[in-house]
Amino acid sequence: SVNPDLGSERQTASFSVERLTALLDGGAEQTRIRRAVVEAIESDPVFSRENQYFQTQNERYEAAVKKAVHLQKKMREMGWTENGPEYTYIYRALSGDVAFLLHRVFMRSISVLGSDTQIAKWIPLATQYKLIGSYAQTELGHGTYLQGLETTAVFDTATQEFILNTPKISAMKWWPGDMGRSATHTVVFAQLYIHGKCYGIHPFIVQLRSLRDHSLCPGITAGDIGPKMNFEHIDNGYLLLKNVRVPRENMLSKFCEVRPDGTYVRQGSQQINYFTMTTVRISLISDEVLIPLKKACTIAIRYSVVRRQSKLKPGEQEAKILDYQTQQEKLLPQLAAAYAFHFTNDYLQELLDRGYREIERKNFDVLPELHALSSGFKAMITQHSTAGVEICLRACGGHGYSLLSGLPSLYTKILASCIYEGENTILLLQTARFLIKCFMAASAGQPVPPSVTYLAAVKRGKCPAKNKLDFLSPDIYTEAYQHVAVRLTSSTAAKLQDLIQSGVKKHDAWNQCTVQLVQAAKAHCHYIAVKNFAETVEKLETKAGIQKIMKHLCDLFALHGIFSNTGAFLYDGYTSAAQMDMVTAAYLDLLAVIRKDAVPLVDAFDFTDQSLLSALGSYDGQVYQRLYEWAQKSPTNQMSPAYERYLKPLLHNTLSKL
Amino acid sequence: SVNPDLGSERQTASFSVERLTALLDGGAEQTRIRRAVVEAIESDPVFSRENQYFQTQNERYEAAVKKAVHLQKKMREMGWTENGPEYTYIYRALSGDVAFLLHRVFMRSISVLGSDTQIAKWIPLATQYKLIGSYAQTELGHGTYLQGLETTAVFDTATQEFILNTPKISAMKWWPGDMGRSATHTVVFAQLYIHGKCYGIHPFIVQLRSLRDHSLCPGITAGDIGPKMNFEHIDNGYLLLKNVRVPRENMLSKFCEVRPDGTYVRQGSQQINYFTMTTVRISLISDEVLIPLKKACTIAIRYSVVRRQSKLKPGEQEAKILDYQTQQEKLLPQLAAAYAFHFTNDYLQELLDRGYREIERKNFDVLPELHALSSGFKAMITQHSTAGVEICLRACGGHGYSLLSGLPSLYTKILASCIYEGENTILLLQTARFLIKCFMAASAGQPVPPSVTYLAAVKRGKCPAKNKLDFLSPDIYTEAYQHVAVRLTSSTAAKLQDLIQSGVKKHDAWNQCTVQLVQAAKAHCHYIAVKNFAETVEKLETKAGIQKIMKHLCDLFALHGIFSNTGAFLYDGYTSAAQMDMVTAAYLDLLAVIRKDAVPLVDAFDFTDQSLLSALGSYDGQVYQRLYEWAQKSPTNQMSPAYERYLKPLLHNTLSKL
């Protein structure tokens, strides 16, 4: 029985929800495969997430290992393979609650960095789970600056071994997933020393735990780093190495080799390494960022049509909170962003595929652009989406604050995406460095990559909009975004040059411009996201109301960006105050339009109740019943554990005797 | 042994840290009393928070009850009383980790809403803890809209009792603190019915649990609402009432009484009730908002001078991350805001004291202004401070994400302050309603309260600043803030009138303006905060460098607000683009200036290591050692609980037999 306040929202959809779902999945056949995977996973009680909000860190970890082991069996049963069409949906169906994710990174690093002999030896072992791998790069003292890692690996020609050490506390490996309690092996990144000379960071396969009884190997100190804001199911670990010896063959040697006599040989191109980072950054956008944002929108929007509070019109029934303009202004821009970033992700995937084909033909020219875009968008999308999930949480008031709403854990998990795989500020500065370089090149008439050719065409014009409807024209707002991106890049390039010409050293000048460089990088990504959304909408099927509603969302995404950042558009008079009033009016009008389709738009994300795990966001909208049913299952619902020892003596007035 | 990277920061302080601490405390004598309380609490092992990050919700709750009971004993021992000068420091010293906070609300509600007879009966019982009280207002279906509460209390003339019921699931009481497992009594808010007629919401004292064995009383269903984002130590509860009868004397009857024959009598003024809400909103700013923000600043800034990452200048040592402009731009505005809001809080306290004196003389004229300011500032300060704590967390990268940094729990706790005691959007709209009313009155030449007289004096001028140094003049930036606040209020008032004149109904027109009304309310509060900070600085002692550094912080607070919200200032040309460049330059210059005093400025907050409970923020800055020591204590540091059942069979390749 669906809550009628939710049911009525579905009856007035202006478009076909099923068609939109297929569009998001990349075709109806993909939707079918995805649903089959979800069905298989969710009908299996081992994969249940039912008690998740009530479990301790130890229980969460144990359940994740159990699921990971069971998943191997399930995949064989179902005939799913790692290269099959189902594979991409498994992680989504499990909501990421599974162990051994680093085992895959362990395998990938051997495949990418290992010699053919190493691949032939280790990959079968890993595939058959005769070992459990991890990936030990980050240290207590070093995250983003890899050159600064302090772990050492000294080559001993006498024994043909590397001797690995943690020379000081800051060199301790810290954070590697699956390493705290599960992994038997890991890839350790360490400074290579041969005959006293340092050759920089290299990867070494190191055994951590006995394959017989799981006890720590000699010289190894390892454990769990303790509680975190989320990821309770993962045993992020620490690792201290004391004279740990590994054979010469354990240094991954596709690109660099140490010969028996200690000769160091570099071979092949390492550029492919940067490509790996790019791949990871792009893939995390869909798995770790878009899904939580879409889930948060689903929960908050469904709740907002079921929750009634206060009266909009005197004498009438209390209003659905989504009918309040302020609630629309909180939630609908997040919904528009979820769609915008979905299409940005498609754009990045396509770019990546094209890049991959080029690289296979030994053409590495695309790498700088790909690196700049993947860095900038990783930062921009994680940042916006994290803020978006927080807005959804707060928009649900007190109930959003309960773990049972599902929103707190979505927030605490997505927040991490701003930090891992490149801290966002660092990434934006890498994008900015690319922008400045391309701007200088373009100004000097040199060719630049496609995504930044616009930097060459600096136009001094003004926004031509004459009324609020003009701001629903993609040309108008895309041009405005372009103008801002060009201005911020060119003005920061000018400041940088001025500082250098006035005698400030290059690195100091750079540091003094970083706040503005970050702004320029964000403006660039925002422009590309708006442009890509508008171009995507143009190509959509006009049938079934899909194109029309997507056009509304595109407009909302664009206008929300202007409305929230008016200064950038007003600054040089490109947009006038009167035009900004038109933007505001058009933006507020759009909220009321999209509000009508809000529920169908989140239904199209097609999340099952089990994957949402939310008392507020269930498909049937029986919010209050769910909250009460779930709360009763909490382990805190028993007689007060403080009664006999503390409450009873207090109430019986034996306070003074305590 | 203090980390030398932290120690060196303290040697170059431009001001006396001890004097600044005394200033923040309100005098050296207050500092002395506070430190004595902290010393007494922290030296008592019962109050230890040492294992907090490793405890389950049940363990946290039990510890909080234990502390609450022990506190009664401690207070007697130390000679501390609820009215004594030490009392305000106890909660801070305990970092709020204590039960029975609602017991105090229970007592206050009886004192405020009860008759003299009721006070004489219940207050002594509560004071002696012969019962444990709670406060049951919020329901599953109603939070902000109190008139909509659905619990009923029907008067039965035959038995002279009220019969309390939860007529439907949405009427279930939900959230009351201390009620889930501890309380024996509560104040229930319910719709009063006499002879079938509804008289609205009234408060009733209801017994929940037996005083003999703590079992639930007949007709009562109560329990804990389960896991939340924080507040694990509090047993927020639910309550279902089924024909629960309480005697006529249990309706709190200072303002309304039901006579034996069912006659309803209203007496006295209820205006004082609004005053109570105002008091609570103001008091939570210092206890629940400023302290977490100051702690987060302390942790993030100390960590940022100890953490070295990457090189600012090639060939040199890795740089302290606080030397990067982007890191300064994240943290220093939060530090400036912490000081700004500290002084805003002083301003509100003074206003409240003055208001209280007026009310005692039966003059209620100050209430609307007090209500508007306390609502607006509650919303503005909780919002800014929550965002500030999140920025501090993210600025510490991966280590900030560990619970051991202390930052995640500060964030998850302060976030609740945006929701409780009035959801922020609702509060801002109340402030806006006051602003619009006053603007209309002022425009009509009528007198308005002091804080809004500026609305009458709409000036059309331009910002007179000629260079970046002019923007360090409080007159210049205060005027700019005032201009924006007036513009947003007047333009929204105009939009509202236009809509109404064009035939839109009043309530629809209001709803269509709410996004802009919220902006106006925020601008008003921001203006008052800037103005108050500037006026405070002017009055400070010029000795010991205090005034100078506070002036820098005031400038930073003001310019950061402009820099982050340029559109509001550029919109009508009050500030030109060239002037905005001056703001940017002045703002970025200030970051470098304040960076030098950053550590002394957080030292002045005078938090002990135990109260920070942070591996990153300790006074000695031994960050990495602390993280490692603390992680080793985690209950996750034991042999994998998944080994025997899952890992061993997997690794021994018995997968198929599982």
C-alpha cells in the first residue's frame, strides 16, 4: 500500500519513467541485466544489509568479509565473470558493502607494473584467492606527495634481496584497505636504494601474514587504524616493516629492473601510470559519487511529498513540504546536478575510451587533457555532490539526522571522496596549471586541446538576453559560463605574470595565485558540465516527454549555478543587474515546474528499498511506520543497562552511599 | 616535548595569549574559576572520555548516566551549586558527555508553566532525583508546527482525570532526550479536549516508569529511537500513550486551568513563553556551536603547522601546509568567524539581559526584536559554524576523516544544531517577517527597534574606497554590508507588494518570495555581526597587541564575507569591479598576516587535550605518535574475527565446500 501522498505524485508524470531509466542505464537491455543482478543479490540473505545501522565496526567488517567470500560462490553459480556485462552492477547492488576491494587493486597494480613473469606467477594465485592482496602506498606522513614517502628498500647484492624498513614513525603505512586484518600480501611503495644511492619510489610485493595460520610474518607489525567517519566494514590498516627481506623478483619490474649486480635499468614508458590514475578517478565518479547523490535525492524528495508540515494556505490541510519554495530550492538543484553529472560522466567515459584507443596506438598526446579534465571533474563533482547530500540530509530535519533515514551514512561516505584519489584542492590546481599553460599557448597562437580552444577566443561582448525566457536558451547561459571561465583564467594568468615580472619568484607567485587558480579551474569544469548537458539534451529523443524534462533540468542546473554565484557573472558587466533579476525569476519559475515531476525523476534512478536502506525513502512512502519498526530492532531497545548500577541507587536515594 | 614545528609558532606571537584568554572568558577571575573546574573534572577518572571513539551506543549511554550520577556527588564535594559561578563551566569541562540534560528542561518547564502548588510539589522531587524528568513535545509527524501536534488529552469530569492517547502513528512522541531508557516522568504536550471541544496544546506531567523497578507504567509504550549521526550517549526516545490517566492537578496550570466542572480558564500572559525559547536559542550558541567551532579550528590549525607536505620552494624542506595560500583560505576565515561569533554572542547576551530587566517591569516591547535577532543569529551562526567545522575536517585530509582526529564527531554533533530548537530556514523566515514589517513601518515614518533603524535610511551612494587599504576601514565595509541588507530587504518587500497588487494571494506571494526573504535575513545578521565585531574591536584595550590582532580578524571576517559573496555587493554598482579587486587583494594579504599568529590565536581558546580528544590537535603536536598509540587501543585491533569462518576456508581453497 503506497502512501497516497506519494502515489499521487506518480500519476502526473510528464514523461515515461521507464524510458528515462533505460536512458540512464544506456539502453533497455542494460536495465534488464542490472535488474537481474539486483534481484539475484537481494534475494540472497547473505547479502542482506538489514541490520547495518545497528552493527559495530567489528560486525560490519565480519559481514563484509562474509559477503566477499560468498560473492565468489555466487558469481560461479550465476555464471557472472569479471569481464561480463553483469559485473558493473554487482558493486552497485551490494551498495559497496563488501571486502577485498583492494585485492582488485593489488591485481591491477601487478598487471600494470609487473613483468610478464611476475604476472604469470601472481595473478593466478590472486584470482584463485590463494592469497589476499592489498596496496600499501600512503604513509602517516605522506599522502598527496608521493616523492616524499619514507619507507626504504635497500638492495642487498649478497643475498639478492631487498631489505624493507620503516625508518621513522611518519613512514608507517597508514590507511591501506583490507590490510588491517585480512590481507596476506601487499604491494609496498618504498624508496629504492642500491649501493647507497636512492632511485626513488618503487613497488614491492611483501607477504604480511602466514598462509597457514594468518599470524604476522617476521619483521611485520600490522593492525587496524581504528574508527573512521564511515567505511566501518573496511579494515584500513597500518604497517611497520623491520628488516623485512623480499627476493629480488618481488620488485615489480615492467618499467624498472634491478639486475643481480645492482645495475638499475629503466625500460618502457611510465606514462601509462598516469592513465591508470585517470581511469580510477573517472570510475569513482559513477560508483562512489553519483550513486550516493542519486540516493540522497530519492530519499529527500520522496520524504518531502509525504511529510506535511504547517499550512501554506490558512484553513487548508497542512502542506507537503516540497510545496514550499525554500524546500524546492534546497532539493531540486541537487536533482538537476545528479542528472548533469550523470551526463558529465558519460562524456568523461567517452573521452577515456577514445584516449585509450590513442594510447594503444602509442599516441600519448591526449594524456594532459584527460588528466586535467579527470582531476578537475573528480574535484568538482565530489565537492558538489557531497554538499548536495548534506543539503538533502538537512532538508529532512530531525528524521534526516537519524541513521535510519540512510542519509547520514551516505554523507559520511561520500565525504571521503573529496579526500581520496587526490585531495580536491591539489587536483583543481593541476587542472589550473593545464589551463594557464593552454591559455598562454592559445594566446601565442599555438594549438591547444579541444576542451580549451575556447580560451583562445576571448570575446568582450555582453550577455544579449532581453527577458527571463531568454535565459532558458542554452546558447545564452553556456556563453555566460564560457565568458566567466575565460575571464578567471586570463586574469589569473595576468596576475601571475605581473608578480613574476615584478621580481617575485615563480613558486611564490604561484602560491599567491592559488586561491584564484582554484576558482578558474572550477569555472572551467562548470562551463564544460553545462555545455555538455545542453548538447546531450539536444541529441535526446523527443518522444515520451524525455527531452522536455531533461531540458528543464539542464536549465535549472545552469541557472542555479548563476544564481548561486552572481558575482562572477556581474563582475565585468557581462551580465547586468536587470539580467540577473531575469535569471532569478527564470530560476524560481523553474523550481515550480520541476517540482511537479520531482518524484518520477527520482523513481527513474530505480533504486530498490534494500539498496536505499532508508525509512524515509522507501518506494511506498510509509515513513513513520518504518521509523518505528526499525527503531524497535535497535540494540538500544532493551532495559536500561545503567539501571541496576546507577539509576536504581539514585532513585532510591542512596546517592550519598555511591 | 612539544613538536618543534608547533613550538616555533608560539615564539613569535604578536600578542599576549593569556590576556586574550581572559578577554574571551570575561576577565582573569573567570579564567581562574574555569580552569579550577576543568582541573577538578579532568583529574577525576569517572569523567574520562579516553575510550569514547571506541564505544558502542549502549556503552556511551551507560557512561553518560554514570557521569551524571557522579556529577551530583562531585558538585556536593566541591561546593558547586547550580547558581554558582562554576556551573557554566561544568558542561564545557564535560564536553557535554553527560545524561539528564532533559531533567533540567523538565524542571524549567514546571517552573515556567506550573502553578505555585505544582512547583512546590515537583521541583523538590526533581532536585533530589526522586524522579528523572524528560520533555515530550516533538512527534513523529510534527516538529516545527506545534499547533499540529496530534496527541490528545481528554478531560473526564467523572474521575477528574485527563485521558492521554496517541491516536495514530504520526502522533507518537519521538526524539525526547533521556526518555528512551532513563526517565521516570515527562511533560507531554497534547491537544486538550473538554466536553468534545479542543482547546489547543497544553502540558501534562505523565509518569512513564515505575519508581520501584523501572518497568513501564500501564498504557505506556516507550523505548529508544535507535542510532543517530551523533548523541550516542543520549537515549532519545519514543512514547505511545494508550488511555493513560493523569489527575487534573497534572496539567501545568500557570496560564490555563481546567476547573473540576470542566470550565476552561485562561490567566496571565503567555508572552514569557517566547522569551524562554529565545533564551534557549541564545544559550545554545555558546555551548553547542562556538565551542565545537573553536575546537575544530584548534585541531586543524595545530595540525597544519605540524603536517609538512610537498615543497613550496624547490630544493627546500617540505612546507608546513599552513604556508599554502589555499590552506590559509580554508582555515583562517573559520578562525575569524569563531571570534566574530564569540562577540556576537556577547552582544546577544547583553540584549537578553536588558530584555529580561524590561520584562520584569512588565514591558514586553523588546520581545519582537529579541525574537528576530535570536532566531536569525541561531540560524546564521549554526550554519556558518557547521560549514566551518566541515572545512576544518576536510582541510586535514585523510587524518581528519579518522574519528581519532576528533573532527568527525565535532561535525556530526554541530550539524544537529542547524535542526533543533527551530529549523534554520523557518527561523530565518521569522527574522525576515520582522524585517519586512519594520521596513514597511520605517518607510511610513513609524518608529522601529534599534537594530533595524538602518532600514529607514536607504542611501543610494557608492562605496568610497579608493585603494585596497581603504577596505581595512571598518566604516567602509560596515557600510557596504548595511547597503546590501537594506537593498535585499527593500527589493523583497517590493516584490511581495507587487505580487499582492497583481492579485496573487498573500500566502502565495509570501511563499514565492521566501528564497529571497531568507537572503535578506542572512544579510541582516551578517551586517549586525560585522558591525558588532568592529565596535567591539574599537573598545578593546590597545595594550599587549590584543586590539591589533582582533582588528585583523575583524577585517578578515568582513572581507571574507564580501569575497565569498561578491554578487550581492556588485549587483547595483555599490561596489565596482575595480573595488572588488581591491577587496580580493586586501583579503589575500590579510591571510598571510594572520597566518603568523594562527597558533597563538587558537591557543587562546584554552582547550585541554582531554577536552579536544584529538590525535591531531594536542598541545604538544605529536600527531603521528598519538594516532598510532590510539589506533592500537581500538577494539578492532585483534585477530580478524572473520578468520576461522571465512578467511581460512577461502585461503585453504575450500571455497567450493563453503
